[in-house]
Amino acid sequence: MITPRSFPKIRELPQLIDASDWVWQKPSLHDDKARIKAEWWIGTDSDGTKWLLKMTGGFYAYREHVFASLAQRIGISCQSSAYVLIGSESAEPRSQTEFSEPFQLAIWLMDEHADKPCSLTCPWSIYSATCRNGDYLNIHQASTDGVSYFDDLMRGDVLGYLCGQFEPHDHFLTSQHEYVVIDNELMFAAERGVKRSLNGCRWLKFDAAGSLVTEVCRNFVQITDKELHEIAEIPKGYSISNGRNLYHDLRAAKAAASDYLK
């Protein structure tokens, strides 16, 4: 799969960022980017890069970041993020949310496509209609009609099942017509020790999707336990409350992928 280049991969970003010198603002809701919520924040770092913060706390941030790191290593077009430390110098976002802890997630703010076609050849209408009523064949067809990485809608679903999701991922289309998996903070919700399975994943009922499901599982099992440990690593200076290290959850997800391949 071609790597999306309209945003950097997680491995290209710092592991932990100090946001003490960031400039903060609330999202502008006067445009058609409905994915951004009024209670979120946008921080601009000293280089002028903009980051989106949901301010949901350290463990939700950790789950979202770990899933995105795993998805990108498997080859799925998924949002990029970095852990961020919001100190007392940046008290405004923390003072206006119930999650006042300084440990949060900064998501690379991508340029989202407007909810309408941008040109006569724009695939927005195909993307929108297929997201509402898509099965394997028309999603796969739309991926050849100008929506880059649209097959990752299905790959993201498969990986979500392996990772014990509480609800499916969300998604959006970038201005470059790239499908991106987003909103992964409810992955790894299943209790530790519960056996992971692809049972219930809707793509299993499509015979033509078998190769795609196998691809996700095969790419997963090729990730070494050392790499999984790196993905689950909590950087020094960052802390999660009321949560757990997700290394064993990643191992359980990998075991489920291996079981499917058997």
C-alpha cells in the first residue's frame, strides 16, 4: 500500500511534546468540517503546526495512539498523533474540561475535505454515498475511482475487532481525497484475558473480502513482540490514570490474527 503523504506517520513525530509554548484556540464551527467538536481545542506549536486535542485524558489518549501506531505499521491509512504534556503554563484548555490532567493526545490536524465536491472530477459524492451504503464490491470500486485508501475502511474494521473495540472507528476524507481512519479511543475496551476474535466482523460474509482480512492478519503477525512493546511503550514524563499498559492486549490481538490464519 502507498503511504499517505499529506500528513506524517507517527514514527516521524516526537514521542512526547511539551505544549508549554503553544497558542490555544477553540475550533471555528462556521465551516463545514463537522468532525471537529466545539469542546475540543486546537494548539499551534512554535513551528506553526496545528494539533487537535480532545482533552479526554491520558488513558483514552493512550488507547487512541496505540491503535493508530499499530494500524500504520500494518499499512492502514490512520491519523497521526503524539503524546502531549499540557503544563500549568497552558492552563486554559485544562481549566475548561472535566479532564484536567496534563497528559493528553495531540492529533496532527489534517486538512479535511468539505462536505461537497471540490471539482468536476472530485470523488466526494462517491465517497459519501459509499460510506452510507457500502458493501465490499462498491467500496473496492470506489477505491479505484479517486478515493485513495478507501479499502482501509474494511481493514480498519478488521483490526478493530482484533483489538477489542467498544465501537467502530470513524473516518474522514482529506482535501487530497485520502480516506483516513480516525477516533480510535474506544479500542482495547474488552477486559484483559478475554479471547479476541473476528466473530461478528461484517466483512467475513463477503467471500471476495477474504484476501483483505487475511492480509491484515498476516501483516499483524509479522510484527515482532519487540515492536509491539515499542508501540505500547509509555514515554518517560507521561502518565495514564485508571488504565493499564496495553502490551498484553496487543499480544492477545496478534494471537487472534494468528488463529484466523490457521
